[in-house]
Amino acid sequence: MKGIGKGPTLGEQVFEYIREGIVNERYRPGQVIVESELAQELQVSRTPVSNAVIMLKERGLIEDRSGKFVVLHLSIRDVIDLYQCRLAFDGLAARLASEYITEQELAELGADLGVWEQVIEAPDTNALWVADLTFHAAIYQASRNKHLRRFSEIATDLLATYRRVILDNLASHPDQSRSPEDVRDEHQAIYDALRARDADASEAAARAHIGNVIAFLRRVQSSSDAVMPASSARDVPDVERRVVEADDGER
């Protein structure tokens, strides 16, 4: 990549470059981020890189482990915890959106539902992922609450670091009780409640949708635990395991 042009938002530009790299898996979970190497790659001083690293830590995308900056490695337990937060925040966002959403936003949300019909007919896991994120981001936007939107941005980035594992589990898990059609139907229920401007129904539909995701992830976690031997990496404390992975990535 060519050097980033210097300016008053240089640290933010470096932050966006690294964030995009994490979200799009240019930097993989467990990989060590070396400030000096990034500064050389981007042809900037260490200061904007250090500022970007601080912002990335605040967003939860990297961790400081034993003096090394490591790309976050989420476990199934971490993802469940994140969705438990979404259980509350998605419900609130939908409740607020039922009051503030415009007719144009409703039309755009309805168009997003149409994408699901096309994708389900010709399965594309990445397209499904994007369609899901777009749908929920639109509801957070319609809530007109900047703090909820901020949470949505953070949650989206965190989930993006784990998306391939999530998608692989959805596609290959032996429990196929949850399908793309189920997700589409749950989205439809949220949309119908928003269109009716029914705050209670909007919140309930949003919470039911996230609750179903949590239930599925718990089934995935249970089956994964069941097949892991007692001496597996699961028995290694999480912090230690992440540092070991970081060391491997550095070598």
C-alpha cells in the first residue's frame, strides 16, 4: 500500500486501515500487530500508529497481552456474551425505531428482506451475513439514538472477527433446526411490527430473533465441548491460549 497522506486525522486513517484489515481477515485472530512494522508499511511515524492502537483497544479489536498487541480471538462463549448484550440493545433499538422510522427507511428495510429471497434460492453465506448486518444496522440507525448506534458499530466489528467460524457452524453444524429461512422469517416479524409502529411487538420480535441466535450458539458450544478431549486447548486458560497463538503468529 502507498503511504497514507498526512493530515489532522492521520491517526484515524491508520485506525481505519487496521480495523478494515481485521474485519476483512487481512489480520487474523491471534496475530501480533507490530507498531514499527505498520509505521514502515504506511510510511508514517510511530505516533499515529500508537494512537490507532489505543483506539483499537478501546473498540475491543485488539488486546495487550504481555506487552504484545494481539488481534482479538473470540471464543463461542465470547460470541454468546456479545449476543446477550444485543438481546437488550436490539430490543431497545427496535422499540425506538418503531416511533422514529420514516416511510423511506421502512421501504429500504423491506427491500433488504427481498434480498433474502434471492440469496436463499442461491445460497451464499457471505451475502446472508451482509444482509443480516445491513438489516440490523438500519434499525439502529432508525432508533435515532447515537449511543445505540455506537454499540451497533462495536458489536458489528467484533462479530466480523469471528464471522467465518459463525458461518461455518451455521452451514455445517449437525443441528439444522435453524435455517436461513428462519432468519428471514424473524426479520419479517420485526419489519411487520415496525411497519405497524407497534413498540411492544417490535421489541419482542427483535428479542426473540436474538434469543434464537443465542440458543443456536449454545447448542454449537455444547456439541463442541462434547467432542473435545479433556487434555485439549479448552483446558488452557483463555489468556494464556491467546498469547500462545500470538507467539505462533509472530514466528
